[in-house]
Amino acid sequence: MSAYVTDEHVLQDAPHRRVVRLGDTVRRPVHPWTPAVHELLRHLEDVGFPYSPRVLGIDEEGREILTYLDGESGPEGWARVVGAAGLTAFARLLRDYHDAVAGFRPSGGFRWYTGGTGPAEGEVICHGDFGPWNIVWRGERPAGMLDWDYARPAGRLHDVAYALEYVAPFRDDAECLRWLRYPEPPDRRRRLELFAGAYGLTATPGLVDAVIDVQRDGIEQVRRLAEAGHQPQVRWVAEGSLGELHRRVTWSRANRHLFE
């Protein structure tokens, strides 16, 4: 085995998705939509957005090369958004990103994971997977945004609603206490209002419906990608994840009074 390989530190070794660190770089699998994502990341570099990785190219094994963002991420991110300070910092980071990408118009010819080109009038390129696990934290402050594979053209509200599902959160008390690091059942209405205010929204009506719409769209995207043979969606469908996603939509509809 070469010295090149032995120097690699595995960050993620999930089936069909091996991500490694090599020095100050990260090597990740490429997808049909990787060229579009790279153009987005280069735009963010050009406008001085400090939270996105920089694109360094493709290595000899066909993997994308990105700069490594130092800090804590993954499961550690859940604890960071439980408190009001972390929640508001998380919302402000999303607003900063949307402002940074507002003027971005792709050169054309590239497609996002949804199959679209865009963005259309009134849309931006959303991060598409803006959850606590994809934020790099240093102490109590966000220091980076990870995993841009699901970037997509949509209204800003798409990212807002996607984030709110996880940080309001649209989950029952048992899951909040057992898995999401809450010391007691959350005040979901207050958290939704806090996030919205920190992002810069002046009103909250319609946000619950937006979350439910995003949940339903997520089901269709998982189904579409699985049918096209993409992982991990093929595995998710085989393991019955679509049923769990439908149950989450049902819970959100039945418990909207907790948020409004």
C-alpha cells in the first residue's frame, strides 16, 4: 500500500460514500451534479464567504478535493443548537449564506441533484441539507458548512423550512430527550419564532406549512434518486425509510398546534 493511502484519515466510511482527510484536504466521491456544486463553491470563495470549503480540484482517484474545515461537526452539532445562542447563530449563518449566494447565476450546462439548472426568478441556490450535523462548530460559534451535494435552486424558504424541521424541532418529546440533546421538552413555538427572527423574517405564519411541504418534497427526492440508482437513497428505500418519512409528515400535521 502506498504512503499516499496510509496517510489518509477516514472521516466517513458509509457504504458507497468514503470520505477521507489527507493533510489539510478532504477527498470525497463525485456525482453527476458535482460540477454545479463546484461552481457554487467557487462563487462563495470569490465573494469572500468564509464558511464554505474551497475547491482544489479532482485527484488521481477521481475524488473531489476540498479544503478541510477544522472544528466539531456531525452528531456534536445537535447539542450546539439546543440553547438560544446556538440556535440564533445557526439561523444567522443561513441568512449570511443566502445573502452571499443571492447574486450567483450558474454559467449553464450544469445540473443539480434535482435535475434542474436554475435558479429561476426569485430563487437562490439553497444549501439543501442545512441541518446541525452539517455545520462545523468551534466552541459555540459556527465555523463552516459541510456537504453541499444537495444544493438546489429554490426559494430561500426551502432552506429555512428544512432547518426548522430539525431545530424547532418537528419531532416528538421522546426523540428530543433521547437523541437531540434536549434536557427537557422544547418550547417549539418559541424556538421557531427565535429562528425566524434571527434569520430576519418579520412574520411566522406559513412556516409550518412550509416545513410540511419540504418534508413531502424530501420523500419525492429520495424516491426519485433511488429509482435512478443513486446511493444512499437506494439503501434507504430498501430499509423502509420512506415509511418513516411519511410518519414524520403525519406527526407534523397532527402537532402543528405546538408551533403556531
